[in-house]
Amino acid sequence: MQHPAILALDEQTGTPPGTDAAARIVPSLPGSLTAVLDQRKQLTGRIEERLEARPQMQCVRGSGPVR
């Protein structure tokens, strides 16, 4: 026979606060993260293009490939 406190715990049920919100938010997370990563890639490309266009990049990279 189980202790009455254990039996009472087994009978208790409840839904934690925020469960409904999590059920709505969690399925959309992969799409949101993918969109953020895509934006990040686009920004990286734009920044690299702008840096490459600057004359100082030739100094930073040197006069050409090292042989």
C-alpha cells in the first residue's frame, strides 16, 4: 500500500502556465531561425563587398598572393 501523500500526488494534474503560448511559439522557431540566418548571410555578403571595394583592403591583403 502506498503512502497517502504519494496517492494524492498521483491524482493531481495540472497544466503549467505558458503551455499554450509554448505550443504556439515552438513550431514557428525553425522558420524564424532560418530567416535570421539567411539575413545574416546577406548582411555578411554586403559587408564583404563594401570592404573589398575599399582601397585599404589592398594594403591589408598585401600586393598579391604569397608564392
